[in-house]
Amino acid sequence: MYLAREMGCEVYAACADTGGFSAAQKEANRSNALKLGAVSYVTLDVKEEYYLRSIRYMVFGNVLRNGTYPVSVSSERLFQAAAIARYAKQIGADAIAHGSTGAGNDQVRFDMTFGVLCPEMEIITLTRDRKLSRKEEVDYLNAGGFPADFSRLKYSYNVGLWGTSICGGEILDSRQGLPEEAYLKPLTKSGSETITLRFEKGELCGVNGQSYSPVEAIQTLEKAVEGYAIGRDNHVGDTIIGIKGRVGFEAAAPMLILAAHKYLEKFTLSKWQQYWKEQLGNWYGMFLHESQYMEPVMRDIEAYLESSQRHVSGTVTLTVGPKWVECTGVDTPNDLVNSPIGAYGESQDGWTADDAKGFIKLLETPLRVYYGRHPDEAI
């Protein structure tokens, strides 16, 4: 509204949908944008692009920021920004406006993406430049004839294909957690049930015996476990700009997929494949968070992650209940646990007792040498 009324801009509103909007919400977005002074409004569907160029690699790498957060908002912002940049070029815009504050990560993600993809365009950020509070923004809307209820803005939500983030309210106080009413998907189910997830070369392609495209599979799984309040937590980490940040989230499907995928890999990958994948997965998640998706090394990491998935196919059985999940079994043709050479703790058919004794003797040799020289250090 300010851009159109006070600055005299011809505003073309656009929303990049990464899986967080229903048809009704999209229509509400369009209606509100036009009421606020935009000359047109478009929804840019980037769900498939977001999955193909980011989510699938986060699954391959079992990416959890600080071992907790499935990098939901951090990753999708980059693809939203890229879609907006392409649209701005398409319509011949001379400026792009976004509503990030000066205190968070998103300003970096949006500005950097626009700066690389459309450096000729001005970036307008009224909230950041004027240090506007949420209340000031709501007061401006009310004064301009657009009713807005500040009491409904205690929490801010970002809903996408790979989870929902929750900011504001109690999460701003380190001593508190979010109450039940802060979550969009309340706990309504009791008991437990079995869920099966089928993977093909690391990608989710089936839920409970039905085949789906990966995007459909994620959405189907999210719906199937709704009511169990699975995937809730809060993430505390270092922001790009250097301060600590805290965000609540609920991400049932992502957390189940990552748990199942990692479990399947334990059966199908070698020890060193798992080790190096974990190192690169951590780096990949960190670079996504730090707005470094376009750094060329990310394509190299993606190549390794994709190569590592060539034998990660099979079905994982999970048991889910209120706020918990357990991986209970795997059915895969590439099972390295079921080996004719030996069964852990039970039998060995690929070596003799004397072979085992010789192996152990050689394994202990360097320690015998060391403690032979330093007996005072032995336990």
C-alpha cells in the first residue's frame, strides 16, 4: 500500500508458492494484493523446482541443521527469491520490494539472490530501512482503510512443502517453549499406527503401498500422520548476521522421511559412504542456511550425494504415535546386514576362529608398542 500510495510505484505483486498455500489462501492473497494497490497479482508455482533442486539433496544428505532443524525456511527462501527475480525480469521491473527486517536471515537470502540474478534492479525494503515494528505496520494498514488485527500476529508462520516455522510469542523468551495453541496442527490422535515409505535411489516414491511423485508423496505423508503432532521442536542456532536465533517448527513429513531414509542407508551403504556423506550433508545444510546455494561447490556436493544413493532403494516400516516415531524394519534387495559371510553375534562363515585371533592380535599391536614404552599411562 505504501509503495503505491506514498511512493507512486506501479506495483506488480507476486507470491512464490513452495507448497504452503491452499487454493483459498491463494485467492485471499490475490484479493488482498489488489485491495492494497497492486495493478496485478500472480502466484508462481515453484514446488517441483524446490524439490528437484533442494529437497531431494537434503534427503540424500539427511540434512538437519544442528542435528535438529530440517532447513525448511532457509532453503525455500532461495527458490522464492529466484522465482521473483525471473518474474521481475519478465515484466521489465526496475525494482523489487520485500518485507524482511534488518534483524534476520531472510534479508540476506533475498538481497543476495536478487543481487546476483538481477543486479540492475533496486531493492526496496521499507520494514528494514524504517525499522518498522509489526504494530506500526498494522496501525498503518488500519489508518489506510485496510482492517488488520494485531492480536492475531503474536506468531508468524511460514508454511511450505518441507515444514512450518513459527516465530514470535514465547519462543522469544529462552526460558519458555511454545504452547499447544501456537501450532497449526494440534495433537488430536492417540494410539499408534504403521506407516510404510518406499524409496527408489534415495527418493521417496511410495506411502503405505501407493506410488506417488516425490512432491505428492511428501504431501500424502503429511496428511497421513496429521494429528500425531510429530516433528515439533525448536531450533537454536547462529544467524548469518552473527546473532543467535531461535525458531519453533513442526515438520512431520520431513522428519519421518529423514528418519526412514537414514535408517535405510544403514542397511545399504558402507561405513565410509555413510561417514563422508554425513560430512558433506552437514556442509550442504550449512551452505543452504547461509545463503550460499549458488556457490559452485554446491553442485559438486550434490553430485556426490546423488551418486551415494544408487543402492538406497527399499521400503521402511515406521510405527508412529503421539509425538513419537520408531523405525521398525527395512525390506531392500541391497541389504548388507543379511550377509552369507556372517551374522553379528551369532555365526561366522567367512573366517575361522584362528583368523579372528590373528586379526585381534594385529589390531592390538600398536597399543602394545605404545604402552610398552609408557606403562604409567595404561588404565
